[in-house]
Amino acid sequence: LPSDPSPVLVTDKANKDRWTVSIPQSHAFPLRPSQYQEICQLSTKITEYFVDMSRSNDPLRRLARRDQSYYAIDNNFLDVQEAEQQGLLAKPDGSGSDSHASFHDQVGDKMCDRSLTFVMETSEAGFGNTLMRMWMAYGLAQEEGRAFFIDDSRWPYGKYNTYFEPPPTANCTPPPKHHILPCPHHARHLLVSAATSEWTFGKSFEGWFTDSKKNGLPPQQRVFNLARIGYEKLFSITGDDAVYVNSRLASLNDTVRSKTGMVVGLHIRRGDKHPAEIQYSKDYLPLDRYYDTAREVVLNKFAGEVDVQKGVDNENWKAEIASKVLVASDDPDVYHAQDLSRVERSQDRIQLASKKILDETQQPQAQDAGSAYHKYIPENSGWEGGFFAPLFWSLGRAPERSDRPVREPEQLQKPSTDSISEEASKLRELLGRAYMLDLAVLGGGDGVVCGASAMGCRLLAVMMGWERAIEQGMWVNVDRG
């Protein structure tokens, strides 16, 4: 057997050529993302090899196409457990830990028959893509009758339970780490991560889950429903942040909804995410488009409730006045924009600061009294313009001296080492918590206006639910690309 994780060809007890995946016990879990990708790439090639062999041995099958549907079964694949039972793969020798999941409060001693482990490790700086993949992975696990586990050991944002309550417990124990495979999809114990999303949520997934003839639903609703299941079970903010969100939403109920008004949220993503709309593809959507659209949402809501025979209803007019528009953005300067002067922050528990604000609030002395020595004071670095991946990866690093050469953006990408400083870890956590607070408050409103090119916008649609967001039109995409 190879010393590295890899698909391997074997001969079973019936003297039939089969294939399986060998992951030596000495390899830590999870494997490197590139290793999971290589396993999937080689698995696809091996499947094609067996199809070609079958065609050459059976003239009647030479014109047959390989079944590439999402739930196609490769009968030549032998799962790890069966391969071990037949002596084709070595069983664990008992040395070292064979545990893998980050959450172990499962019920019962029996190992799960089928499972899906979501690995949160990613090379992406953003939080949103991981959150959406995790929700969809949970929904997929429920669809396929798999127990669900999470591994957060190398997630750039730290630990799952910093942000959320533990996921629902399984009624079984996790499988051994070397049983967990990224491919093929029908493996008994499946792994899903950013590195394997091409295989888990790629073309065959879309072909299966968006086929209206198969499921009788609008093209995207079944995929939406998978994510919604994950949201309902996993998006449970923890600790004092949960207390704050509940208090904030209760306050909005008292000040707005009790007066029959409505709450409309604006989600404005800037930074390194540009609109799909060609006119603004190298810039950002104008802020007045967000606000004007929010006003239309409010006006249309109450205009539809007016009895045209009686004219304008005074109560509806009062409801319009009582309505409130909230805003959440990765760009601190958005909150001070003139176009949004009538808009309120979604939350003020954790706020990203711009360089201008930092300079105004932090003014250290460059020279001590009575001393001729001028101290070097590092320049403040804020979130001007919004969230940029290089800035995220540089959190916690010593500021660059102004007399040093400027580094290119690619030099500030994800560090090669898995370890980061405690300061960087805390800064990342604050950033992630602020994002979750914004989503929780906006998602608890009555309507949302955003640009669908941003993942946060799509997350909010899921949080609102299909009926309210799509059928009632209370989720409005202003990115016309």
C-alpha cells in the first residue's frame, strides 16, 4: 500500500478487481486540502478506467455512457470497512487517537452506519462561504440519512463554539478517521469541505437537485431547502451575543412592530467583492439604490393594504412612519454616508473601525516630555473600503514601517503555518462575531435589500425562508448583473 493517502486497486475474495481508498493511520485528521482533492481526482479516473474495461470486455456496452448522475453507484468500489474485513486494508493497530470530530457528546456506543463530516478548514478569508456550505452539508446529511459531525481544528476563524451552540448530537459515535472519504459520494462515511465542494456541490449536484421534473419544485427551491434545514439546526448564536441579539430584536418589536411598522435591513458588501452588474463591476453600487429600494419595499407593503375606495388609510401612513431601515456593512464609512443618514446600524455591540476613527481616538505622544528622542509610532490600519482578504490574513502582525518596501497583495495571503498568534485569533473572532450579529439582526427583520453577488446576501435569503424571501418578495437583490 502507498505511504500517502490514495485510491488503490485491490482484488477481493471473489478474485474480482475492485478499488478502495487507503489512508494510513499515521496521517493526522483532517488531511491537507490538496490530498482530498487528489483522492477525488484519482477516484474519478479509476471509475472511468473500470467503465472502459467493462466496455472492452462486453461489446454490447461499448456505446453505453458512464452514469454521471449524483447518486450513481460504482459497484467496483469497496468501502474501507469492507476492505478491512476482507484483509485488503490494514486495521488500526490501536496506537494513537482515531477520533476525529470536534464534538463528542454523542449518544450511544455504536458507530454510525453512515455519516457526513464537515471540515471547516478553508483557504478563503471570508466567513460566509463556509457557513453556507456547512448549512447545505447538514441538509444533505439529513437528506441521505447520515449522522453529522463538524471538524473545526484548522478553521481560520477559530472554534465553532465561539459563535454557535453545539450542533445536534448524533445517536452514534463518529467513525475512525481513516474511514472518512471525500469521494466517491456514496462512501459510507463522507467528508465535505471547501476543497471537495467541486465534487459534493458541483454540476452533478445541481443537475440532481435543480431538476424540476424530479422533485416538482421551482429549480432552486430544493437546494434552498437543504440550506434552510442547516440554518434552522446550526445557526444558534451562543453566549452574550445571543442575549444581545434577542434584546435587539425585542426592542425592534416594541418600537416598530408594535406600531404595525416593519423592519427592513440593508446588507452592503464592499471590500474585495464587487457587483456582478457590468456598470459597477470595478466599483460599488450607489448607496441611494439600497435606501430607495428599502423605501419601495415599505411603501409597496402598505400600499397593498390600502382600501382604494376609502383612499389613503391613516393607520397605514402611521405604520410607514413607524417603520425602520437598518444597515450592516463591512465598510465603516458606509454608516456615516449622507445617503444613509436616516438609517440605523443593525447592531452596535461590535463595530469595525476605519483608520480615520482610530486616528481620532488614539493619539499617542511621539515624544516624551523633556526627551529629545522621537518614538516610532506605527500607523493605524482600519477597514477602509471594507473587507479585503490580505487585510484579514495580516491581522495580528506587526505593522509595516513606512520606510519598508510595500509588499504585493499575494505576499499577504494565507500564512503557510497553521499556528497564529493569540492576538490574531482574537481579532479574527471579533470579526466573525460582528458578521454573525449583523446577519442575526437583519435576518430577524421583515425585509432585506442586498446584492446577491455577496454571500451574506444569499445567507439572509435562507434565513428569511423561501415563502417570505422569494414568494412574498421581501428579499430584494439590487445587483442587476
